[in-house]
Amino acid sequence: MRRWLVFLITTTAILSLVLGVGMTSASPAAQATPAALGQGVDVQEFFFDARADLEGLADAALGQNTRPEGWTGDFDPNSVTFASDLWYDSELLADTLLGVGERPAEWESATVVSPEALVRSVRRNIETMANEQFGIGSRPDTWRGAPVLLLCDRTLLNTLSMLALFYRFEPITPDSALNYCLSLQAEVDERLNEIVFSTPNENGVVRDPIPLLSGARGDLERLADELLGLNTRPEGYIGNRDATSPTFIGDLFLDLNSLAKLRLGEGVRPDGWIGAVSSSPGSSYYNLRHDLELLAEATLPPEREQSRPTGWQGIDPIEQCRPGVTYLYFLVTEGYDLSFNEIDPFAPDFCDQLEEALNAVVENPPVLDEVVVEVRLTGSADYAFTYLDVAALQYMGIMPGGTPFRAVYRNFGASNMMFVVGDQFAVYVDRRFTTVPETVFNSLPTLENVQPVAFCDAFWCNGPGPTPTPTGSTPLELVLFGSTQQATPNQTELETTKQLVSWNFVRVTYISDNPAARTAQVTLELCFQNAQVATECEPVAYVFDNAAGAEKPVVGTQNGLNIFEFRYGYSTNLIIESETLYATDVWISDPTIR
């Protein structure tokens, strides 16, 4: 796949935005940009509220109808220059309130060409000026404000946007949280650790944080040797090198701080020092690696021939940056397949440059050419069931392994169904039975307000018809093994003696899996209410497969319950009986979604 080189936004682009010239852009109200504002934010309302609060702040600071020279006062959210006018006026007011050219450390500069992202930055600057004018946390009754989410750090917001786009992540941190942005960051970090340390690299290898932590311990020892001499350590130094011990991460944290205290002084740490670990090995690694690199930078003589001791394992320059930047780097490079090789990893402001470039990509997503789009959205089947409808009711046959297609749409919510097109077919398939990665699947447009025309004229198409019952004992198998079909139970008679329950009243206990055959051995119980909350259930004694015309064999028992074998997925046309209940369908999930 072609990799794309990302460059920082040029001064020309910024001036075009600020001055409102040379721009061809849709009206801000015409489309919401989740990458800049997040889901559920009304762009017009957000723009108007920012202007209203800026004007209210100017009234409080300068007096009504008194404005700096050159003030635009643009109140039209549909104006192409609305964002640049708002930025320009906010800078005029800042010169008056804070001093010409004087800005606090948290001030956000104009570095983006996305109107939504620029207004988001100006919104935070307005809050900074409001803190100066009214006091921190104090606002007039007329203050409109903004969703608390949009007042968080720019990098956190863009990370959240990427998680929503490629992983359908929706945060649950309540707006009422005492420190909302800090709590949101913790929730985002937890999800990112799950993703980063479960996503295979280009060689199919999944990262393991334990060897990485062992490498960090080794580098700490190398640094201590360099600074103090061989076998010389601070008082109370633990030196635990056993990565399997339960105190390994905590001991590494304490030793890192002991060395920092000895070399820098009590309570003295480099700027940006994190000084914390968590219950997650992955998150702890990023924090410890970041602080270890800071300590090496602060304590090793600058005139050294090598910037790090011999054998240093922290060779990835990205991990020198704070974890928020490292995570966003992963999401951007994984999601857009981009390269940032133009940024010098040895530059003293490498992390600042990288963070700026990453944020610029998220706020102004790259437009990939047609070749890259085709490559990205092309997949192949892994013997996927195909359907003419998203509800998987009109079965058309099994797409042979390796059959190429182009992914076009995905279904809503947690569904794995997607619409694909190929040579003589346009059908719905389950993503998990294809080569399409989850990140690509999640980035597809949804079927909202779309009704694509489905058809299937390939040689393997043989429907529409009902989905074959995936029970592993088909009529063909019965013939091959010399079996005879058994009489189907009388379901009309069954209805008079037992109560029918739906599939979600079937409690499934997984005993073992056969991933190659995509089957699981399970015990079943029928419950008197939803199996997730049921306290009263009956063991299943008998399962009959109507499609195969045979009883499913009991392959064993466990805890007094019969063990049956099923294929993964939704099986219908069954008769599943307990003492007083019966069901006709069951859902058997594969291990990846349990």
C-alpha cells in the first residue's frame, strides 16, 4: 500500500484562513465535522455561541458598543469567513486584555484550515480570557459556554475523534465529573491500551508490554551505571529485574524516582514529568519510558558522543513524547497509513512538531487518491455467507475463499454486516469472514438513508433462500455416514405441553472452541427470563435439528449438563427442550466477541 508523507500546514494556508482569501469551503452549517467538534454538536449553534460570548466578553471588558479598531463583528455562522473573523476579533480583544503579543501558555494559535477546528481553538481562548476577566469558574448569567468536552486538550479531542471514526468508541465519562477532561483522558487511555496492545503490526506480531517494560528496566540500569558507576545505586534502590513478579512495575517506578531524586534533587523533575503508573502494563510502560527519556536527557552531559548509553533499548523516538502524542501517532498512522519521516527525530522540539502535524491531519483529513482508496477498501472473502439484505434473511450462497470485492457501506451500531461489490455480485456479508480490517470497516459510510441495489449472478450464487442451519449434521453428512433421518418432533403437540422461549432466554456456557472448524462445545439451559439476569433455568436434555432431520448428539457432560457442539453464529429451525420449556433458535458467539 502506498504510504503518504505529511507536511506541516504552511504559513500561506494559515494566512488564507485568517484573511479569508483563496478559500473554497462549504458553509460551516452545511456539514458537521465530528473530527473537530465530536458527535452530536450542532455546528451553527456552536459557532453562534462562540461569537455571542466573545461579544459579551468585549462588553464586560471595554463597555457596550466599544470595540478595538478593525473589529469585524461577524455574527453569520453561514459566512465563509466566519471562523477567520472570529479568530481575528479574539486576537484583537486579547491584545487589549492581555497586552499586544502577550499570551498565556495555554493559548492556542491559528494553525489549522478547518473552520470547525479553528472555532474550537478560539472557544478555548475565549474561556482563557473569561478567566482573566471574571475569574476562574465564574461567568455571567448570559454566558452561553460550550459542551464541556470541547474545552479539553486539543490532542485529546482529536484522539477521541479518531477512536470514534475507526473504532466506534463512545466515552461514558459524565459531564458532571469533578475533573472531566482528566477523567476522559483516563477512559481514552484505557481503551487505547486495549487497541495498541492487541493490534498486529505489519508482520502479524502483537506487541507485548512486558518485554517493553523489561527493556525500560534495562535502560534504567544502563543510565544508573553511566551516572553513578557499575554496581553503585541510590539508597533504598530495589533493582527488581523479574518482569513476572507482581511488584515489577511499582519497583521500576520507585527506582526511577530514586535515581531522579539523587541526580536532580528532592521534588525536582524535568518539565513534563508524568511520575505515575497505572494498573495497565501498557500505560505504565509509556509513562515510565517517557520519564526515563526525560531523565536521561536531563542528566547525561550534552557533549557526549552518544545521546544514550550503549545498548539503550528505547530506540523509538515516538516514545520520547508524552503518551497522548504516542497514542495519536498510532491512530493516525494506523487509520490513514501515513508517514511522518520528514520530522527530524533528533530535533529538540521533535515531539512538539509531531503533535502539531498529527493534530493537523485529524482536523484536515488527507484526501487519498483513487488508487489508495481502492487498495484500502479492497478485501477478499473467507468463505463468507452472502445475503441480499442487511438483516441476513435472503441467503445467496457462500462466497469462495479469496474472492475479491470492494467494501462500500457498513451497518449501524454493533453490527458486523457490510455491503460489498465485486464481479457479478453486490451483496451483504459479515466482516469477520473477510480480510477487511476492523478499522477500515468502521471508517466506511453507514447505510443511513442509503438503499443499495443488491444482486448475485456469480457462479456460486444459488438463492435467495433460507440460511443453512449451521449445526454440523447436514442431510448430506447423514447420507455419507449411513445415517437415516429421524422423525421430526411434533411441534404442535409440544406447544401444548411446554412454554416457548426466545434465543436470549437460552443460557450458553462455553466448554471449548475449535477455531479451525468454527465450532464450539457448549452446555445449554433454558431460562424463565432473559438469560443474562435469570436465576431460574432448566438444563437442556434434547436438541433436534429440523434441517438435518436428526437429533444432535450429546458429546459429553459437565456439572450435570449435556454438552452439544454447534457452529458459530445464529442457528434456527431447531427444537431445544428442557423439562417445561423449549426454544427454536440459539446464538453461539465466536471467541472474539464474547
